[in-house]
Amino acid sequence: MKKYLGPLSKDNPILVQLLGICSALAVTAQLKPAVVMALSVTVVCAFSNFVISLIRNTIPPRIRIIVQLLIVSFLVIIVDQFLQAFVYDISKMLSVFVGLIITNCIIMGRLEAFALSHAPVPSFFDGIFNGLGYGLVLTVVAICRELLGSGTLWNYPIIPASFYEHGYMNNGLMILPPMALILVGVLIWMRNSKLKQVK
Amino acid sequence: MKNFSNKYIFLYITALVVIIAGLLSVVSIALKPRQMQNQEIEKAQQILQAAGYDQIAKEDALPLFSKIAAPLESSTQREMYTIQCADGTQGTVIFVDGKGLWGKIWGYVVLADDFNTIKGAVFSHKSETPGLGANITEKKFADSFIGKKIYDSNGKFVSIKILQKAKSGGGVEDANRVDAISGATITSNGVQEMLYKSIKEVEK
């Protein structure tokens, strides 16, 4: 079990491997789309790992990237269709970024590094935990941005109205993409300085 | 590492593509009705918003819409409705569509019964730049159309011009213009073009 937990801390795909940054910046202005995005990536990562691992011995190495892309895009289209059917407003908010899960480096990275050389079930769990590691960072960033940028969490007002009457203002900068970059940078810095102490 | 023949590779990839395409079609057909319904609800919500109804819940949008709005026959194919606005007056909804910087933009304009004054508008886009062109969907931009007129004081059809804040002159009357979105010139021009062409089709 322990070997799967790496992605949550010391092997985090965003903070350590610096993969999947693009979508992490784009969808974290609010908590709800960030969580849906994290779940989508987790589902795609787990199932693509599983499927590729299942057929790994039949894949000709020369076309393995093409096969991986086929499987990943297949799963991403299914996720996209489900989002459009069941959570339409969020699917509109995520717009192009659901489609871009296909090119999310975390997924291709896990397929190459893990699924091609491991059995289906361990691969499935590897995918789940990498997705969760990605989701963890997205959630933390989204909480900071939505709370400070809009004063809400999951669209519920958190900051009481009396604060605003006394001159409190939402930080508009938080909603813009550059602030996500700065927050991710701060998280990386915090993680690195903690790692140094452990050493 | 095993050696795979070219024949194997071709057959393998062909079979994989056919299987995946088949599965995707099944999923797509199965989910189509729900997706269409979501789009219908969104459309009803948008039109209701343009007609002055605030915060209509998803479940209420379609029943309310079918109660107060009726499709309007027009000589052109343009989608139009008569609608009872939130303030009780009758309005005409005109579907407008055109292109922005990256893709399709569209919206609904509600005209008062004089077929001149705009009572409300709402805009959507497919892929305009977030934070710039995408801001046409914001209420602030849409509400700047309220009270504007599509004819000038001489009764000539001019539609609505979307100009930079500083450029108010040039013979364009204040009632015929709204402020453009800074940093989104092409999308703003797209909205202007869209309104002109679409309303021109149905104006008397």
C-alpha cells in the first residue's frame, strides 16, 4: 500500500514532477470545477492505466504511443460526454480543459513509467493515487483562490456580509491565472523546505 | 522485446480504432437526449434572463418559458419569439449569431413593443479568450444594452455600435452605442457585426 502513496506527498505529480501545471492554473479559480477536473483526471488516469496494462503484452512497441493516445482520448471523450449530460454548467466552465486531459503529462507519464511494466490492478491503483495527488494540489489552490478571490467556497458565501460593510474587499487578482502560478510556486517552495528538514 | 510484423501492427491498430469508434458511438447516442435537454434549459434560462427575469432555477426555466413565450413566424428563417417580460410588457426575442475572434458567438436580444428599444440582451460564445472576449457573457456587458435603440433619431436602422469609451463621436448617437470591452476589439466588433446582420434580417 505504502508504495502507492508517493504521489500524495514526496512524488506529487504537480509539486515534484511539475506535470499537469497548465490545467492546474486554468481550472482553480473556483472549488467546484477544480474538484470535478481532479475527479475526471483520476478516472481517466486509473482506467487508462488499467486498460494499457491489460493489453501491454500485445502492444507493438513501435506504435505504443499511438495506442496509448487512442485509449486516453477514448476515455476522455467518454468523461466529457458524461459531464455534458449530467453536470452541464460545470462542463461549460471546464470547456476545453476536459479535452486537454488527453495531453495531460501525468497520464502519459504514468502509462509509460508504470502501466507498461506492471499488472492491471497495481496500475489501476497507481492511476488513482496519481490522480488524487493532482487533485490534492488543485483543491488547495482552488480553496485559496475562491475564498480570497470571491469570498465563497463551493459557491456558498463564507465571508460574512458585515466584513464587506466594514470595507473588506475580495482580491480580484486571485481570480486571474497568474495568481494560480504564484500559489503553486508557494506550495512547491513549502514542500521543498520541508523536504530539506527531513533530510 | 518481442518482434511484431508489419501486418500485425496494421491489423492491431485497425481493430483497436474500430472497437473504440464503435464504443464511442454507443456512448454518444445513449447520452444525446440528456445533453440536448441541458441545451434547451440553458437557452430558456438565457432568454428569460434577457427578458428581465432574474435567477430562474434550472427546473423552472422550461415550464416558465413555454408559458410566457411563443415562437414567432417570420419570413426569414431567424429564430424569434414573443415573450411577456418581467415588467409585464410584451417583447420580441431575436436570436442573433455571428463570429468572434476564435469561434461562434450568439445571443438573444429582447426588443420592446416599439421594435426599437432594447429591453435586454444576453450573449454566449464558444471559445473567446477567457478574461477578455469571454466577458461578453457577463451581465455587466449585456446590461449596457438596456434602453439602447436600434434606429437613430431619423428613423434609420443603425443597429448598435460597439465603440471604445473615448470614441463617442463620429455621428453615432448615444442611444445607438455601447462601450466595447477593452482588450477584446475583435470580439467586440464581432458582436457589433452580429447584431447588425441578424437584426437587419428581421427589421421592417
